[in-house]
Amino acid sequence: MTTFVAADRVVDLPVERAFALFGDPEAPGWLFGARCDRVVPGAAVSLHLPADGRGLGGDLSILGRFSRVVPGARVEIEHTQPWRGRLVLRFRGAGPRRTRVVVQMTLPPSGVDWLMHRAGIPLPEPDDDQAVRIGALSTMSGAGAVFAASSQAMAELAVAEVNADGGVAGRRLALLTADDATDPDQAAREARRMARLGCRAIFVNCTSASFEAARDALALTDVLLVHSVINEGGGETPRAIRLAERPRTQVEALIAPMMRASGARRWFLVGHSYVWSTGAHADARAAIARAGGHVAGERLAPIGATDFATVIEAVQRSGADLLLSSLNGESEVAFQRQSEAAGLRQTVQAASLVLDESTLSHIGERAAEGLRTALAYFQDGPADGNGELLSRYRSAHGPWAPPITTLSETVYEAIHQYARVLHRDPDGRAEAHARALLTRTSAGCDAVGARTLVAPSLYTAVASRAELHIDDVVTTPPSPPIVTGGGRRSPRSAR
Amino acid sequence: MEANENLAFDALSDRIRRRILNVLGEEGELSVGEIVAHIDAVGRTTVSSHLRVLRTSGVVIERKSGRNRYYSLDREGTARDAFTYLQSLLHAGLDAVETSTPRASDAEPEDRGRGAG
């Protein structure tokens, strides 16, 4: 049962002014530190609820989209993180030049579970319904939450479709979900919990640091671990595999073409101080050298960093005219917004490796304009069956659900492809399933439900007017071996 | 926000107490001795004092049987506290508005427009 929590306060401002301050970049600390480009339906918004040392430590960040706006009176936000719910703000006159601000937030059972779990209380164990259990470990809170907005919803959609198609070898598929909170230790704990609850496979929609922690935590188990988001590669084991885009192909698709188009040669690299950026920047340096450019500077920031003033100054001092960012989540949003505000775009062309539609929406239209990226899937891309996928997603999760991204679509694909493997080999061990997943790919296939997840082809795209516009396709040679699936096949999901 | 409303979540801010709750969540009802066996590097006296805090805060239930005391999670109690905690965050967010609200006389929309022309 969903319950409501509410609070209100009177402020010494006229209603129109109080409403106008909400989300105003000139008043960043006002009313839950709302960050958005515009207060209009469909625009992305994040809110920050300060914990101020109360019990659980960290603040609470809410990510969502405006679903209804009545200027001067009411704002409704449908949010997906850290749980799915609705937050309503109302502004009413409370005497001359005074406004009563009322905030009301839904707290569904999933929200109660999330809060209790963050407090250290284990989640209730699911009933044993004889279903085949799999896990989806996603970043629903913390600095990485921006890029995982639709991951859980897409995992749920895939499992629902597998079950609608008859399940796996006569049994239902059941999905267990968990939040790594952008914390590798938490990822390890959740992976162990999922393994203890009998998950056959766990799909990790989190950073490489969390994937590695989960891999080590499950080293002695027969659980298949699948890293299903962009990653630098390496660190695989027979039971822990990595799919999706690699920075090596991303930088090949971006660096030389940007240099050719601009005539510029001096690059600056900005990323995080962990294994993802280390690997990505090594690939970038090699690609830059091959293209005849050079690296004028590099800065690495911790996961979750949001103040990039000194980094931007370093870029400006370096004389770089091209920039590659491997930042992700909240850090990428902060860096790109601050870069634009500092006027960096006037002298530096920028590419971003994790510029998915969700991250783009939080960066905002103005700050994202002109950014380039190279990814295997775009929500508005040409993959066969993409329109139908979007319809099913919107039908299942509503019109204000966060955009499908390459990260969440890869989770969806990986679950469908794993279900096919499991259907044919229900008693197989994790190692056999890992091998089957790595080899069962139709080289170059770009159809929803059968998309190539190992060394996929990439599309390059440029951000313009808050959307990513594809301008080229880069096929990745050499193609992996073709192993077409036998067994059952659903026309809808191409399973 | 009244102090006692945050009691449970304050009680949960301690690492050992969270560990105790984890053990109770995974194992069900346990005696003090059984809990001690699950918690590394902390003795019986320390565990007992943490259990007292958790019981007072309403997140664990104590059952006496003979000379033994058994502890288990009070899920209803903790769920209730989740509501209280969230409400405290909303209140804190609105309280912060007071300190970051521009003075009305400085911040009228018409004032904003004056320098633009």
C-alpha cells in the first residue's frame, strides 16, 4: 500500500516569486536544491534532500521528470530513483507577499524497503515459488544513479516478456533487484545476498568498480555474473563476463573523425580515478597518437566529484581544443554544466563516452549542445523493432518513465539472450552459460532482442536541442563467431 | 522534528547495530550468545548494550524464555520509522529554504528585469 508523507512551510515571498525560484540556477540551494533546465512537463529534474547527519548518513537524491506543471501553483514529479514514486509541490498564497510551500511525497512499499535496507535491515526474502531466479544489480542511488535510470525497469520488462513467452524450460523467471548505491562494498553485499537467495545469474548495471567487487564476492559460487554496461574490458573470469561497448572502439569512432573535421590536434582527457577511466584513457592516448594528435593534459576525479572549477581552469590553461570525458553519472552532469557556464565550449569541442539519453537529459539542453558520443544503441536509433520496444516500455512504465538508454537496453537484451541459453541448457553450469552468451551473437545484428552485445557496432551522435542525433555508423571488425540460436523463438522479442 | 521521532534511525547509524540487524534479518530470532557468535571483534557486553539501544528504539523485539532472552527484527517498527525519517528529510529541506530565500525586496521579478535592458 502506498502512503504519503508531507511537510509544509511559509516563506516570505510572493507566490509568483517563490514558484520562479524553484529550479532557478541563480538560486541553486533553494527548495531541495532542484536542478533542471526548465520547469516543463518531460524535463529531467533532480532534488536533493539533506540528511544533516540524521541516522543514515548520506543525503537523499531524487531523480525524475516533471509530469505536470501549473505555473505559479503546482509541480508534479514522477521519479524513478531511488524508488519509483511521485513528489508534488504546491505553492499557495499565505497573506501579503507570503507563500505556503507544501511538499507531498508518495512512499510505496518499495520505498519503505529501500529506506529500511539503507538503514542496514535486510530486505524481506521472497517466497520460494519454484521460479528460476536472476538478479539485477543497478545503481539506484549515489553518484552513478543518473546513468542507470531505466535499468531496473528494462530488466523487469525483459523478465515479463520471457514469462509471457512461456518462461524458461517450463519455469517462470523471477527477478530480484538491488541498489549498489554507487558503492563497490554494497555491490559485493548485494551480490552475495542474491547468490544466497539462489540467483542463477546476476546482471550488473553499475560501475566497473562494483562489477569487480561483485565478481570477487562470487568467486567461489556457481553464479553467472554479467556486466551489462559500457566497460573497459579485462578482469573477466569463466563465470564473470562483460558485454556492451568498449572505450577502445568508442575512441576510434570519435577521435580521428573529430580531428579531421576540426583540424584540431590538442586533446585534454577528463575522467574518474578508477579502473574505468584508466583503461579508457589508455585507449584514447593510443588513438590520439595514431591520428597524429597529442594529449595536452589529463585530470582524474573521484566518483561523485561535482566541483570541476580547477579541472576547467586546467583545460583552459592547457590550450587544448578537443576534450574527451569519461566521467559518468552526477560527475559528468556537473562537469558539462560547469564547462558550458565557464565558456569552455567556445574554444573546446568535447566528446563524452557515457552520454546516454538519461545523462543528457540531466545535463540539460544548453550545456549538452554539440557534445559528441559513440554508443551501440540510442532510444531514437534505427534498431529493428525499436519502435515496438518503446511502445511496450511506455505501456509498462508510463509516459514519464526515464528514457531507454544503451545501458538499460543492453540489460534487457542480455536477460533475453540469457533466457534463451538457459531454456536450451537449464541444468548447465554458469561457465557453460557464460560461453554460450559470449558466442551466441549474430555479428552486426541490430534487431531488438538479438542485438550484438559482444563488440557491437557503434553509432556516432551529436547532441542538439536535447536529443542525440546519429550521424554515422561504425562497424566493429573483426566480427565475433556467428552462433545462431536454435530452440524456441518469439517473434516479438526475437528470442 | 522531535528528537524521539528519529530515535530508530539514529540507532541504526552505528555500524555494529546495523550488523546485528543484518544477522537478525538473515537468521531470524537469535539469543544474545548466537548474535555474538556472528559479530566479529565485539564482546557479549558490547552486543548486549547495542541490543538495548535497538530494543528501546523499537527496531528489535525481545522475548524472554527462562533465563534466556531472544531477539528478532520488528519490521513494523522499522517501517514506521522509515516514514518518520522521510518526513524529517522533507521538513529539513523546507527549513533550509528559510536560510537560502532571497529577501523579497531584493528578488522581485521586476527587479530581475531591470538590469537586462
